[in-house]
Amino acid sequence: MKNSRDLALVIMLAVLSFVFMTLIGQVPQLITGIPGIGYAFTIVYSITQTVGWLLFEGRRWRIFGLGSLFSLISLSLIQTWTLPVAMATIVNSLIVDLIFNSLHESFERKNRLIWWVILAQGYYWATHSIWLLFLSLPFYPLEQILGNWFIPIMLVMLPVVIIEAIAGGFIGYKIFRRVEKVF
């Protein structure tokens, strides 16, 4: 029963993340013309990811499946979602799944799941741009990546992204505690 519930949860969260990506990640840049302004809304992604990751209860491959499905949906439907972005999301989801799901049981035994999810969210969002930088190198010249994206956008937005990831982890944990009885 848990496997079918987890599959439905992975699909639902991937579609929900795609909707957020379309509405929150893309529309603010279209309206304002400011590149990277969508990163200011990382907290929304972080909250939904946190609730999902906690509902997975540390079972293997769920976070990776969520990141992979979200990337495949976004890659085929959003023009600005490029192959390096999809690869960075998949690789980062795999690493979070392997490392943090291995630690889930020990955090749960000590009743410290809030720290598990805050660390996982902080790591995920802090390293996503690093993975994106490295995985973009085979596709784009380094000067173009640094000049157009990494230096002007990520160096300014990365502290905001990390703070929002931590806040989203905390808020998502509080939401999870309220809805965990339903699941």
C-alpha cells in the first residue's frame, strides 16, 4: 500500500512543482524583465518539497524519482528549462536521496526530523546552482555562463535562496506535522 501511495505522491508533487515553476519561476521574469527574479520564490518550492520528503519517510528513490519526473515534465514543456538544468536537478535529487535518506532513521529516532529536513533543503538549494554550473560547461562557454548567469544572478540570489530554503523547510515541517495523521 505504501508503494502506490508513494508513487501517487511523487506524481502529484512533480506536477505541483511544475505548476509552481510555470507560475512562480517564469512569470515574474516575464512581468519584470529581471533575470533570476524567480529565485526569490524558492520558499514555495521548499515548502512543497519538505512536505513530500517527510511523507516519503526516508524510503529510498522517492526524492530521486520526484526530481527526475519534475525535470522530464519541465524539460518537455518549458522552453527555458534546458538540459543542464534538468541534469542538475536529477543529480542533486539523487545525492540528496542517497545521503539524507541514509540519515533519516537516525534523525527520526532522536526525534529531530526538523533538523533533517532543514539540512536537506539547505544542502539541496545551496548545491543546485553549483551542479548547474558544472553541468552547463559541456553545453555553453564558461565566460557566457559566468557573465550571464552565475555572477550577476546566483552570487546575489544564493544567500536569499538558502535562507528561503531553511524557512521553507521549517514551514513545511510544521505543515507536515498537521497533515501527517491524514496520510
